Amino acid sequence: MGVKVEVRNLSFSFGSIKALRGVSLDAYEGQVTCLLGPNGSGKTTLLKCVMGLLSPYNGSIRVGGREVSEMDRREAARLMAYVPQIHRAVFPFSSLSVVLLGRTPWISEISGPGEEDIRRAEEVMEELGISHLAHRPYTRLSGGEMRMVLIARALVQEAPVLLMDEPTAYLDFRYQSIVMDVVRRLADSGKTVLLSLHDPNVAAAYCDRIYVLDRGTVAGVLEGSLDKGILERVYGMELAQGSVDGRTFIFPRRGASRSSHRGGS
Amino acid sequence: MGRRGLSLALLTAGLAFASLFVGRFGIEPSLVLRIIAHPGTKVGPWTYSQWSVVWLIRVPRTIMVVLAGMALATAGASFQAVFRNPLVAPSLLGVTQGAALGASVAILFASPSGSVVQLFAFSFGLLAVAISYFISRVRGTPGTLTLVLAGVAVSMFMSSMVGVMKFLAASGSEERISSLVFWLMGGFYRVYWGSLRLPAPIIIVSVTAVMLLRWRLNVLSMGKEEAESLGVDYGKSIGLVVVLATLMTAATVSVAGIISWIGLVIPHIARMLVGTDNRLVLPYSLAIGSSIMLVSDMIARVATTAEIPVGIITSFIGFPFFAHLLRRRRLGWA
């Protein structure tokens, strides 16, 4: 059931701005693959390209052996579920209705979700521990709750590949680890997870492979442990490194952002 | 659907039935019933004029009122969903003002006959929306925002063209100008069986089609990227909904003239009753739209000796209601 994501020599431009320049990466089933890098390094663009939301691209993106640009929307949505960074709805749908939207790729164009779909949505919300949100308006949820609802929506989509854009952004410590534990569990259950993160330490703790992106290219691939050198180069600042409970942590030095110039050395 | 839905459906049916008995021309209710039971008998226990008032005027008029109410309310709810904006009305992309221009060209310079005006209004309405669409496409694939802006511009242009028409015709026959003024205020006083021929099938088919797409409307109301990542071809789906909503609006306006507020306000009432889910909002809008249109038309018919344009009645009902909703923040989205 596992589905592999293979990106080869991918380039994408917004007008004259080159957002991705020859990126190659692999994301495997059963693993969490992470995109790490500064703001504007191309993480979101890459995820959107894989989802088929941005086109035309140069290079190749194969998901389960099929080229993304050749899939129709429904086919792509059955293969991949996308969890956006934050999404503001205009109309106050109940959270259950938002989760149900995930069934769309499996429902014929002229009908709505049936009892089976509703049961499935409720099950997933139960699994994620958010049943109590089911009848609350989605527009009134906190950032963390909203994220959980969007993850639930991605799960009822029953796609083998999950693409998540900074699933921990705006979340407090507790929600960060709730969300990342869910992500890990999903990968362990056989899903292919490709996500972007901002915090190198969270990435190191939960992900199998980290692609460090810098200005639209892959600056390095990390497996197992963080590499202070690459991160210092990519973020253009001095970092400190320490060890707690046998795990290595990397964090910014105070005032370090002034001490060096990005890409200067 | 549930009990509330059923009682709403019964209310609508009851109002439609009641509408057959209401009018300046007094006819005993029992006679009305007998005429409806034997529509083929022009003269029987009743006179020819009684028969023609019931069968040639009130029945087709009631049918058109029901169709107009459902069309405008459904179009409004669909537009609000696909444009992700609860303040949008079916006239957004210029269909209403386009139809008004068509009607003024027909009334002032061609023929004021019902079917000619209808055809002009209908085709100019569609033309206006097509122009909005092509303007918004000039720079590649249109976003809905560009489309809305183009629609606003086209609407304003069309309505200034209506002004130009009036100016050019100012020296012409007064009768024609007053007939245009009445057309612009909306009403069902011109309706006879023949006037249903074009709009009825268009409204029935397009409203049915949108009803089938109402889950899709939920998906579209989440925005482009969301809809696409859920497997929906956004451009095609939006286009389809816009075409259907435009057809039903143009068909309605072509017979009934400009009837404001229904398309804007009714979906809000529906949302207050059933929440945001378009699977319920659409059927409820349809029933409430028809009901309010029936009530407005009955008031228009009997309130004074001369008929009041129904557009005036709907404004009188719609505006205070909407102001009240705004003040109470009961719009279901604020």
C-alpha cells in the first residue's frame, strides 16, 4: 500500500522569481520526511508542487510512479492529502462538516457524503481526541484545534501520502507534541509523510530524513542527527549546540543574527 | 430534511395555493377551485372573464412567482458560496443591469411586446456576464476577485447605458418610458402562459442542477487551493455554478424585471435556520425565497387599487430585515 514520492530536478518560478531550482528528493512510506529551511527557501512551494497545486513545473514529480502533472485532481486527491499551514474559512461550518470535506474525492460530483462517510469522520475525530469539537464552528477554533481538524480532514481522505505545511506553526508546546506524535504514528502505520518544519530540534526528534532547503535548492540532507555547520550556513547565523538527555539540540546564540551576513562568507 | 423542512415546504405550497384566490377581481373561492378543476371549460357555471382571470392570469402568475423566488434565492446562495462572500447578490456579475439594458432597448426602440422584451432582457443579461468574464480573463486565468471587479464595472456601465437609453428616448412616447420605468421596478403583472415558455424550463433545469451540486458548493466555499487539494477542478466547477446561477437569474429578470433583495437576504435567513451547510441552505433558500416572493406579490396585487411593483415590496421587506440582522449580528458568519 505504500506510495513513494520522487522529486527529480524540480524547478518552479513565480513569474521571474525562481522559487525552486533543481530540487531532488525522495519520501518513503513509513517515514517522516522533513523540509527545513529559512522563510522563503521554497518549502511551501515544493509541497504545493507535489500536491499539483502549482503548475507548470520543470523536472519530474512522481507519486506512486505517476507524474503529478498528468493526474487529474480527483486522482491526486485520492493519493495525497494536503494540510495547509492555516486556513480561514469564510462561513462558520461545523468542524465535523470540515472533516467531512475530506471525503470529497470519494464522493460522486452530484451527491454528498453518506452515513458511512459521517461515521468515518466521527471515528477519525475520536482517534485524534477531538470529538468534542465536532459541532463547534470551525471559524471559532484556536490555531491548535484548527490544525487538528485539518489533520482529521486529511485522514478521512484516506490518501497514502500526507503533505503538511508547517503543522506545528502557531502551536504551543503541548499541541506541538500532540500533532507531531500523531504525525509519527501515521508514518509508522505506513503513510508517506512529507512535511515542512521551522524548528530543527522538532525535525530531528520526529523525522527520518531532513532536507535542508536554501533559496530553492537542497543544501544538505540530514539523517539521524543535526549538522550545525549546514544550518549555520543556511540561516546565515551562528548557532549554539548543547546536549540534553543524550539528544543534541541546536539553538540561536543571542545577537547572532547581527554577527554574520547571510551567504556572505 | 426533518419536520422543519416539511412545514416549510407545506407553507410554500399553502401560499402558492392562497395566491390563486387573491386579487382585485373578486371571485368566490369555491368558484376558483372549480375553475382550476376544469380548466378546459371557458364558460360554465362561471363567466369567461372569471375563467380567464383564474386560468389565464392567476395560475401562470403564481407559477412564475414561485419560480422567480426559488431562482433568485438559489442563485444568491450559490454566488455567496462560490465567491466566498455573504454580501453578494445574483446581480454581482452584471446580469440584472444587462437585462435592464436589454429591456430598455427593446421597450424604447424595438417592440414593447412581452416576448421581444423578454428575449432582449435575457440575452443582454447573459451578454453582460460574458463580458465580465472575458474582461477578467484578459490576464490569464481569472481569480474570483478579478471576476467580481469586472462584474461591478460591467454592472455600472450597463446601468449608465440604461440612463443613456432613457435620455435618447426622452422625446419619444411617454407610454414607452413609463412602461420601462415599471419594468425596471419589477413585477409579475405581465405574466401569462406564453411568458413562461422561455424561463420556466431554464429555471427548473438550472435550479435542479445547482441542487445536485450543493455539496460541491461547500467545497468551493473553502477557496481555490482547498478545493483543488480535495480533488475538485476549481475553475470548471466555479464556471458551471456561475453559468447556472446566471441562467436562472437572467430567466427570472427577463419576465419579472428587477427584483432586489431576495437573492441577498434569503440565504441569510436560511443560514440562520439551518447553519452554514449548503446541503440544507439551498433547499431552505429555495422554499423561503418562493414563500416571500408569493407574499410580496400578493401584497403588490391588493395593497392599492393600482398594482405596486413587486421590487418595491421586496425592498420594503428586505432592507429593514437586513438592517436588523446586521445590528443583531445574526448573519451566521459575523
